[in-house]
Amino acid sequence: MARSVRGTLVCLLLCLTGLLMAEESSETAEMWRRTILYGIDSQILEIIGKLKASADPSFTADLVTVLKESRVNAVRKAILELFREQNVKEGESAARGILEGWQDVQGDLLAQTVIYLDGLGAVGLEDTYAELMKNTDSSVSSSAIRAVGRSKNPKLVKVLFDRLDDPEFPEARKPEILLALGDLGSKEAVERLMKLVESRDTEKVWRMYAADSLGKIGDDKALPVLKGVFDEEDALLKAYAATALSHFNLPDVLDVLLQCLKEENWKVRVQAAKALAQPGAAKALPMLEFKAEFDPEKTVKTEAIRAITEIDGGDAEAFLSGLVRNAKAPLENRENALRGLWKRNPTLTLDDAKEILADKSVGLDLKPAQMVGRVLSQVDGNGLEGIYAAFLDMKDPAMRAYGIRGALRNRNDGLKERIKALSTADADSAVRVEALRCIKKLGW
């Protein structure tokens, strides 16, 4: 009888909590909406800042209205930034309206409009972008140059060449044109870019950007020029060349990339590791394994692990599994290996995770278990409900929170009652908050 009464009270408390949360949420949303439509500029900007954190799409229509009607540059710029960050497409019409009257638009707003429309892949704006390349505001000009490159319109190659050869066009912006030629995939630019890379008298930034573009274009005749860069001493130029080599057929560049892994400068090693993140790079596996464990630079270790994740074969999986289980390895490396292993073999990942959780030393050092919880709470897949249930039983509140987050992500309805109980009974307030959030999100 007593249990029945307690159960009834818990249910009533959950219902009351849910109603209060819903009412509070509704009142907040209405206040935000009214502020967006009728507030002063500083109030609107404050709400936009909150929307960036919450990623709530329910105010999009109101923000579009303000974007069309407002004459305050700071507000419109902030809305476009929000839309760009959250890939909101509904602002395209209003942004096009701003661009049509670009002669009367201030530089920072105009630049953000170009960036937003470019990010959407809006079509039919190439001529406007080409005109804006000449804008005296460097932020507008730079954003327009990038948009021209990403337009993939081959007709604009001549426009870029004209700006490159124009003595009145600012020299500081011309290297950006080199990058745009690469984005366009301009075969016509290959010879010119090769000459820039080869010329040791050319300013270094020009050579770096020319190398980058040769990689994006991917014309095989540029390979000897790019390989020749590694006979020089400049590490940053080599890093750009290593990145460029990643765009070519792996057998044609593998030996050079392996040599890059031995370069003294860590930036070159990082780019080489990134370039080797391909299924067919099995020949590079022994060296990448060494880099993953013993390279003196943490970033190189990280990229080596990521590269191994992409390489075909059981040897790559065996290395990742061994690194996950290696208690002497840095925890960050074990975490990166666990994430990579999940992409390849979820079953093996769960086996490794369970072994870590079963280790008797976990009670003394919670960090390995928390690493497992952090990774598995952020993945999608079948067979995870059982391990999330185990997380909910652990003494560490962080592990219980990870169990709730994983159940939310994978919509594990089988854990509903347990999470409802945690929302009121857990001793840790952060866990109760996580549980209430899960209940609300899943409509429990």
C-alpha cells in the first residue's frame, strides 16, 4: 500500500513538474517573440545571442520579418550570422533584397550578406559577386572573391585573371584570387600557378596559395612542381604542398607523404597524416602507428589516429582496439581511438568499453570510465541501451548523466521509467536536470 502511495505521488510530481516546465517555456517563447518584433536593438541582439546557444528554429519567421523590415545594420548582420551558423534557408529572399541595393549597404552587413548567400549556394549572383570584388571595403571584396571561387562558374576565370593582372587592384587581395582559381578548378590557371610555386623569388603567401590551388585542381602535370617544394627549407610551404598532394592518386604521392611524416616541423607531419587518411594507405600504417603513440606533438598523434581510422584492414582495427585498452596511453589518444573504432566496428568498440568499465581500478580513477561514457553518449547505433542502463546504475553522477544523454540521442524508450525516477530522486542536481531535459525532449 505504501509503495502504491509513493508511486502515485511520484507520478503526480512528474506531471506537475512537466506542466510547470511547459508553462514556463511557453511564456519565455512568447516573450522572446515579442522582443524580436517590438524590442529595441540591444534587446533583439540579446535574444539572437540566446538563439545561437539554443538552436531553436521556432523564431525563424519572426527573424525573417525583422531582416526585411529593420534598417539597423547590427541587427540584420546578427540575424544573417545566426542563419548562416544554423543553415537557415528562409532568409534567402531578404538577403537577396539587401544585395540588390548593395550600393547603399554598409560594408560589414554587405560582407555578411555575401557570406550567407554563398553558404546557401544561392544561384544567379555571380555577376554581382564579380562586381563586389572591386569594393573598397576589404571584407566585402574578400567575401566576394571566395564566393566567385565557390560558384564553380568557369566563365568567371577570366574575371579573376583580369583582377590578378590589374595594377590598381590591391596586391594584398591577389593571393585570395589564387585560392578562388583553385576553387573553380581552373585548368587554364595550372601553368601560371606552377610558375608561382617554382619561383623562389615570389612572395611566400603567393606560393602557398598557388600550391593549395594546384591540389584542388588536381592536374597531374603539377605533381613534379609540388614534390619539388620538399627540397626547400620552408616548413609552412611544405605543409601547403603536403595538403595539395592529398588530392592526387595515392600511389603517385605515397612515398613523398611518408617522408613528410618524418619532417622536423610538426605542421608538415600533421598535413601528411591528414593526406594519408584514405582506405588504400595500408603501406603507411606502421609509420602512422608510431606517430600515434610516440610523436612528440599531440596534434600529430591525433591526426595519425584519425588517419588509421580510415585505412582498410584488420590491422588498423587491431591497433585502435589496443590503444583503447592501453591504460598507459594518454586518455585523449584512447578517446580518439575509441571514436574511430566505433566508426569501423561497433561490436569491438563495446567489448573494449565494457573491459574498461570492468577494470577494478575504475573506482580509484574515474577518468577512463568517463571517457567511455562521453564517447558512447555521442554516437548513434543499435545495442547501446544496455550499456546506457549500466551507466545509470553507476555511483559517479557524470556516468549517470552520460547514460541519460545517450538514451536521449538514441531514443531508448526502454529506459523511460528509470530516467523519470532519476529526474526527482537522484541526489545530484545536474543529473536531475539532464533527466528532465530528456523527458521533455522525448515527450515522456
